[in-house]
Amino acid sequence: MRRAGRRILVAGSAAVLGLLVAELTVRTVWPAWEDLHPPRVRLTAADRERARAVLPGMEDVRLRATDGVTLAGWFAPGPKRTAVVLVHGLGGNRAQLLPEAALLARHGHCVLLFDSRASGESEGSLATWGDAERLDVNAALDFVSARPDVDPSSIGIYGFSAGAAPVELNAAEDPRVRAVALGPTWPSLRAELSDKFRARRGRSSALATFIFQLVGSNVDALAPERAVRKIVPRPLLLMSGTEDPDTPPAVMRQLAADAPGAELWVVQGAGHGGYLDADPAGFEREFSGFFDRALARSGSPR
């Protein structure tokens, strides 16, 4: 009788454990898979009309990454011959940063917006949160560097959220980048996955990390906290919103501390982005003013 009771107890415990494992898998694997395959947000006719209205001389362009992925973008020339590349966040498209691009264009800069792989009208189906996207950023830098209407010594770049990771990693190694602005960004992808898939939410960060690595994302290489140290003493602007629930200001303050000389602007009332809406005058002063100053210093007459 006792043996039978023990067998029942063991079987019951195994069943409970199996249910827990199954629930952990469902709560982790599917969300991680969705993070790697975000829904594609298509550009609309209204997006195109708005872009033509605020970006004088705008051209539809195609970029080609070294792994063969073709990226769709917009380029608008500017009288200063300085250029700023803008890289949108996860699940967005190039229209996401159109207000920022329009502001830079009004300040006389050339601007390039493009859809990262697996986004908008670009090819690809996998978003690696910065790893493969480094090739996209490099293709964008190749494009603006080769433009006859751009001074190749006066190129800046802005990355927002997940789009900030490949910007940081490229800028750390590429001397063509003379000034960098970053929206909210995590210190490392491993840290981001640990936070996003915390155990108290019934998830497993170790399992999520395995899923990312399984599809080829080099999780340990995606460490912006190391990259920002290599960007300075080139001009570096970090931006954060006081109401950002995803990347609170403390994260950006730590990144600023890791990169002595970096500028930090904390936007009152802003969340995960929305800086221009929260403080239009301040955004023009801090964001556009940053590139005005930084690229004027880096430029050279030709």
C-alpha cells in the first residue's frame, strides 16, 4: 500500500512538473519566436505622401547588404552636404522616424531612412535585434558615403530602441561615423532577455537566449555598454524618457557613465520614444542642435 502511495505521489509530481515545463515553454518559446519574427508594418500611401511633403527632393532608394538582403529606403539631399542615417526600432519601418528626419532636413542635412531587414518593404524575415542588422547599417553608410552630394567626413547616425544596437556596434568600429545619437537602448542583449523573460513572469531567460542563439543571433556580441566606450570622444548623444517603462533613464545614465564625454538628455513626460511630441522645442535644440554642432565640426570643405 505504501509503495502504491509512493508511485502515485511520484506520478503526480512528474505530471505537475510536466505541466510546469509545458507552461514555461509556452510562455517563453512563442514570445521569443515572435520577437525574432515581428509582424511586418507596411508603408501606406499616406506615409509616402507625408514623406514627399516634408523631405524636399526625396528619392526612393535601394540598399544591398553584403549578405544579399535588399533594403528599401528614402534619401533626401540637403544644402549642408552633411548626412544623418536614421534607424528605426523593432517592428517599425522607415516612416517611424519621419518626423525626426523632417526636422533634420529643415536644418539642411541630407537624410537617409530605410526599412531594416524583416521590416517595411525590405527583404528578410528574421529580426536578430542588432546582429544581422549591422549589415543593414553598413549598407546605409556605404550608400551615403558614395553620394556626390554628401561630404563623407560629415556623416552622423541615429538609432532608436532595438535599432540603436546595430548603430552602436557599427559606430564603435567605423570611423566614417562622426556623430551618434541613441534613443533608449539596453546595455546588452543578454541583460535585455534576462529582464524581458524574468522567472517571476513564468518565463525562462535561459530558454529565450537559446532560441535567439538557435536562429543565429550572436547574443553575447550585442553589448552596447562596451560599444559606447569606443564611440567617444566622437560626439555621442543619449536620450531617455522619464516615463519609459521599457528602458528607464537609469539605464541610459549608466551608459552615459560608461562613455565619459557623452551627452545625456532626459525628456520630461516622454515614454519609450515620443520625445518630439513631449518637448518639440527641446527636441529641436538637443537633437537637431547636436547634429548641427557635431557635423559642422567634423566637416571639411571639398
